[in-house]
Amino acid sequence: MATVILLLFALSLFFIPHSNALSINYYEKSCPTAENLVTAAVKKGMDNDKTVPAALLRMHFHDCFIRGCDGSVLLNSTKDNKAEKDGPPNISLHAFYVIDHAKEAVESACPGVVSCADILSLAARDAVALSGGPNWTVPTGRNDGRISSANETNQLPSPTFNFTQLQQNFAQRGLTTADLVALSGGHTLGFAHCSSFQNRIHNFNNSADIDPSLSSSFAATLRNICPAHNKVRSAGTTMDSTGFIFDNAYYKLLLQGNGLFSSDQALLDNPRAIRLITKFANSQDKFFKGFVKAMVRMGSLSGGTEIRIDCKVVR
């Protein structure tokens, strides 16, 4: 799939209210090879594990929604503190080694210059672009945070959220309904375990065992993969029919009653969201543009005070 280059589009979105003094080509003089080194690390990770793109995109999202995009999700727990990566919503996060490898390469080239937060933001962009999605210029200049608490991960949106909960969660971070719908399209990549959608296919409510908004054929497929009282921890399914390709299949399936999470289905409870879903389902180019806009806005959430040498620990 051809990569869509959206440099000018991203540039036009640089100055937004919650920007943390980010700029285009921030490392042009201080570390001109930084982006290439990050891209190389992502490519190598993808060669070894096809789930890396989804992991990096989700990692960036989970980082930005807690204290802003400050790399706090990368910090390890200590004897005195349980960090974000060990909070319940983040237990399934993986591919941290890709960020560590990228950081090691960048530190070798430009010691003490490039933040872990910027490396994660760049890696998430590369994950999308290398999976067939849009490519864009990432504003950089983020700092790394010193605080990471597992308790704060309860602020992340849940796969069981209804539309009002989703909208409020995003609005608290200065993100709009358009951002919500576009960023939800990131669900085109990745794999979901049964626990994330079990509520829709078994004991849905007092009057129905299965969520009636699910198409019957899709529900049957999910119940076959995830039977009641499933004990296979690795059981689950790809997020959409093209789980390793970044495209607009997510929106097409959503309109057919084949959305996986309750939070996916919830988008159809709002007229504005339905219009956007329909637009993105009908035009992959419009989805890509909307996604880039939302990623730049989310990626500009402020946070952090320093540049970490090792992304796993505070100096």
C-alpha cells in the first residue's frame, strides 16, 4: 500500500493550545541522525515480530494519556514504586526493547540529547508508516518525566467505556470527538485477548447472552474463539480483518456490526461520530488525514522535565 506523505498537513497543526514547545526538525543540528536510527530500530523489531507496530502505537497512546507524552510508561517499577507499565491496563504492553535499542543507538550518536518521549513518538509514527499507513513529520522537543505510577493507569479509557465516558476521557486531555474517532482507527492494528471483549459474547445482560449490536456471524466466531470460562490466556483475535496492515477496514467493519470492543460499538451512539466513521469507511485518504491530525494533537500533550539516558530508569 502506498504511503501517504502528509508533511505540510502536520506542519499546519504544530501550534496547538497544549503544545510543549515542540518544533519541526528539533534535532536537525543537535542529532541529525536521530530519526533514521529510530526507524532502523523499528524496522528490525518488525522483522522479528509482526506485532511490534501495534505494540508501539498502543504504548505511545498509553504514555500520552498519563501525565502527557513524557515517556513515563517506559520506566521500570522499583522496590518503592509500582510503575505504569505494571498497572492492570498495561500488563499486555510489550516491545519495550525496541525503544531501548533505539535509545542505545541514539545515545551512541548524540549522548544526552534525544528524549525517550520523542523516541517513542517517532517510533509510533514509524510503526504506522511501515504498516502501510500515513507518514508524517513528528514535532519533537519533548522531555522525559520522573514520575510513573501504576495507580494512575486507571485514567486510561477502557474497552468497556460507553460514548459519554470516552468523550469525557478525551476532553479532559483537550481532545475532540473527531480525535476520538480518528484515534480509535488505530484499532486496525493489533491483537485483543478474550478478556477485552468477553463481556459482549457471554452474559451480556439480564435479557441477552450476546450483545445484540454484534452481527450474529461475528458473535459466533468470537464465541468459538473465546468460549465461556475460557482458560487459555493467549486466546483472542486480531483487532480487525487486516490486523497487521494500517488501513480503514476498522470503520467498514464497525458499520457492519463487527466492531470488537464495547468502546468501538459505542462510537455508533453519537451522530457526529457516525458521520466521521462513515467518511473514514468510504475514504482511506480522509481517515489517514484525520488520524495524522489527531496523532499530532495527542502527541503534543505536555509533560516531562529532563532527558533520560536510560529509558527504563530515572537518573
